[in-house]
Amino acid sequence: MLRRIAVVLLFGVLAFTLACTNKKINNPIANVDSKQPDKVLFDRAMDALKHNRFDVGRLTLETLINTYPDSEFIARAKLAVADSWYSEGGSTSLAQAEIEYKNFEIFFPNMPEAAEAQLKIANIHYQQMEKPDRDYTHAVRAEEEYRQLILQYPDSKLLPEAKQRLREVQEVIAAREFNVGRFYCLRQSYPAAIARLRSLVDKYPLYSKADEALYLLGQAYEGEIALVRSRAGNEAAKARMIEDFTKGAAEAYSRILTRYPVMDRADDAKARLLALHQAVPKPTKAAVAQNKAEEDSRREASTFSKVLRSFEKHPSVAQATKVGEPTLVDPTPVSASEVMLQANRAAMGTGGASDSHSVSVETVGTGAGPGPDQPAPRSDTPPADAVPADSPAPTDASAPPAAAPTDANELKPTSAPADANELKPNVSNDNGQALPPPQQVNEIQAGTPGQPASGNTSASGGKSGDPSASSSTDASDDTDAMVASSKHKKKKGIHKIVPF
């Protein structure tokens, strides 16, 4: 009996001792954290970042990365460092966040979080994007980063968000291009306006004012037509330039009717086509449905937001469409010099498709080779066409002067001497007869209709004495003057075609 009482008292004392002590005993089996110090550091850093203690959180994460380089939390720790800079905000912090995100993509390109890092990089520039009439550096960078996300991670679940952001960014860039093109039209710098507006409608077909841009493009072509008609020059060249500009205007107006048939400028485009005596195309049902879906997805900004827009730095993207595929690859841009060269080629009648730097050479002559029983021609033998038909064939070194010179480096006169009083030597041959006058380079001798002279073939393939070549040269000079004068146009005395 006493033994049982002693055992009970002993257990009671032990229980009382354990209950009164303040020391906690961690069971290594029950508490897994005690065996994972890298996870302890990661949890502490996450808690610090959650309470906006960014410096403490980044310091803890750097300790984890440097102390446990083989930890399974390295990738998450690097991404958390970038997120801390991103959440802190500010231009400096966002720049550092972009560097950290790019480093994460380099070290862990196959992780699902790589697409998230790329989206954060694009969002950094999206947040700093300014209005269309201000610096557009961040808008261009945002467009590049969103495109890279779509092309590099086509299976990512973040693709819908990236495409919508890309449509909004392209809406802002297109608005800037439209303002620049409109400015050139107001200044009557129509080649620059045509180049800018053509590049705009080709690159950003989802722009909310694409119909207005196309209508302004047609008006720029019509402005060039009015300037050509007001200039004096070769009428044939002017007619060809007017025909080329009319074709460009008709294409712009027709595109409004076929691609944007439900937008505001459709009726105006139809009226301009009728005024230009051009065919009026009809849109397809698919084009009408597509354009209607784009217009229905746009939202109008409220009056209050329009008032506040003047005080905001970030542009309004309310007019950006919610449907359609954004442009991922830029088409070839159009420059003002290309527009002028195309007009110049049209004036000369060579067409717009030919290369402006190509030179065609036409060979004047019979073009017939040696007969089947004749020996191959030699380089030291003068051509048969070089000797007149009534001249005897040379038999020795004293060949008639009519023969072509054998020295390729010999200088030949290109025209008759300008001085009529210049003395000329009176030279006679062995028979005592005076030699015939020297052969003119630009003159085709009788009896040699196919004589190839070195100075009688122009770059365009015609002879310098040909009247057609002379008229072509005149047309080229007149066209150069008309196209060059389009850069410096006078506003006074010229009817303005573009109604703004």
C-alpha cells in the first residue's frame, strides 16, 4: 500500500515539475521547420515583404541565396527579390525590378514563372507610358516586351492579358502617328504625310481612327494632285503623276469601304471615289461583322474622366478595341523619299514597280554574230559597222580614219569645237587627196544604221540625238522640279484640299 502511494506521489511531482517549467521543447520530428533553415529564411522574408518592409525582406532573401545556393527556394527567392522592387514603385525601383526579372528569365527560362517575369517587365513600361503628344519611349518598349511574351510563351495562361495590353499600347502609338501625319498635311508636306499615314494604317489596323487616317491619306494624295496641276511643266509628265496620285487616293478611300464599312468616314470615302470617277467597292459580310465587333468592344470615356485627362500623365486607353489580333511583326515602313521617287518614276513613264536605281542600256546594232563558216572575231579587228560602205577595206597599217580606234583609252570628242576660228590641220593621204572631216561621235553615218558609238547611247537605252530621249529628259527635269517643290509649298494662293 505504501509502495503504491510513493509511486503516485512521484508521478505527481514529475507532472507538477513539467507543468511549472517555461522551457519549450521542440520535437524535431513534429516540427519540420527545425530541419529546413532555408525555408525559415524564406518565410521570414515573405512576412517582411507582406508588411512592406522591403529592405528587411530583400536582405533576408539575399542571405538565403548566398548561404544555400543549392536550395529548392532559390528560384522563388530571386523572383521575390524582383517582386519587392516592383511593389516598392518609383522609377529607380522599377528599373531595378526590370533587371532582376531579366536575370530570372536568364537563369530559369523553362519555369512557368518566366512568363510572369516577362509580363512584369512589360507592365513596368506600361505604367510609365505617357500621352501620345509626349515622350513615347516607354510605349515603344512596352510594345516590344508584350510582343516578346506572346511570341516566346505562346502556351502561357497570361496571353489574353498580354494581348489586351498590347492593343492598348498600340492604340497610344497609333494616335501619335496620326497626329504627326495630320501635322504634315496642315503644313502641306504631302509626301511626308503620305509616308506617315500609309505606315500607320499598315501597322495598326485596329486603331480607333483608322478610317480617319485613311481619309486623310486620300486627301494628301488629292493635295498632291492640286499642286501638280498648279505647276507649269510637261503636260504628259503631269498627266502621269496625276494618274498615279489618283490611284493612291482611290486605294485609300476604297480601303475604308472594304475594311471599315461601319465607321464614320465610309460615306465620305464613297463621295470622294465618285468625285474622282473611280469604282466604288462593296464590303463583304465578314468585313462588316468584323468592323462592327471592333466598334462594339470600344468604350466611351465618361465626361468626368475627360476632364481629369488633362491633369493625368497616363494616356486614356478607353478607345482601344477588345477583339482582334494585335500586330506582332512590323511591316516595312514607307518613307517620304520613296513617295517622291515613285512619283518621279510615274512622271517618266517607267511605272512604280521598277527600281529607281536600275539603269537599262539598249545596244544599237544588228546584233548578229559570226556565220557558221566565219572565224571568231578578234579584239584587234575593227567591227564591220565602223567602216562606211563606200570606203575601201584597209589592207595595211595606214587604215582610213573612218575605222574605229583600237586604243580603248583614247579620248574622243563628244561635240564639235565651239570656237569657229580654231585652226584645223589640213592633212592629206598618200594620193594627195584631203581626208574627210572627222566622224562625229553623236552622229550616225550614212550606210551604218547599227554603228555602236561610245557616246551615242544614253543611260535609258536611247541615243542622245533621238527626239524621244530628249522629251524623256525634259519630263524628268520637270518632274524633279515639281517633286522637289512639294517640300516648300506656299500656303498663300493654293486652295487647301484637306478640310480640318
